[in-house]
Amino acid sequence: MKKYILVFLTVLIAGVTQAQVLEPVKWSYASKRISSTEAVVLIKATLDKGWHIYSQNVADGGPVATSFSFSPSKTYSLVGKTIEPKPVTKYEKAFKMNVTYFDNSVVFQQRIKIKAGQPVVKGTLEFMACNDEKCLPPDEVSFSIPVK
């Protein structure tokens, strides 16, 4: 009987520990055709209050920059680099430097040239989320965005 109680308590503690995993960034995706041969893929981060993620353009020695990696495809090609709005620039003691970041929400945009049919833009993004007290380890998220 004691063995069953111990197993139950272990499972209960593991469940409570998992429930405390912080996920302050929610990602959403969309696409918008701008002509018969071009579209824009929209990648949006919505952040919990007090949290921020970093720009794609962070100086060496700073936090992990947000980055995008797009899978090669025969149905589309990338046009230029992924663009972002103007970030906030602020000195962060943790990194002992000025850093550029986004809070609340941010939409990154990647233009594509459509080569065939209705492409699905796939890839991964990497980001690092911080608040005034701590930074979470960098995280990687896969995405798949249909272009209609």
C-alpha cells in the first residue's frame, strides 16, 4: 500500500511541476497574397505582460536574437529578408549593453514569390523571452503556413 501512495505522490508532484512551465510567448501565423505571384507570410508573437523577445538584430555578447529558418521548397522562394517593425532599445544590466526588443506583440513579415500552386511555407523560429527578473532558455518553434 505504501508503494502505491508513493507512486501517486510522485505522479502528483510531477504534474504540478509541469503545470508551472512558463510559456509567455504565443505564436500565430497567417499569409496574405499581394499579387498572383507574390504573398507575405505573417508571423506574430503575442507576449504576456512584462515579457519581451529580442529583435533579429542583436549585437554580439547580447541575448539570443529572434531568427527564422525557412525550409526550401519548389513551390515558393523567399524575397529579401524577414522584416520587423522598429524595436524598443534599452540598456539591460543582465547583458551590460543596449538591446533591441519587442513587448506586447510583434508581427514579422516575409515576402515570398509563388512558383507553383498553393505553397505551404514551413520552417522554424528561435527566440529568447525575458522579463525584468529572468530569462528563459532559447526556444525553437516549428511553423507551417498555407498560402491561399
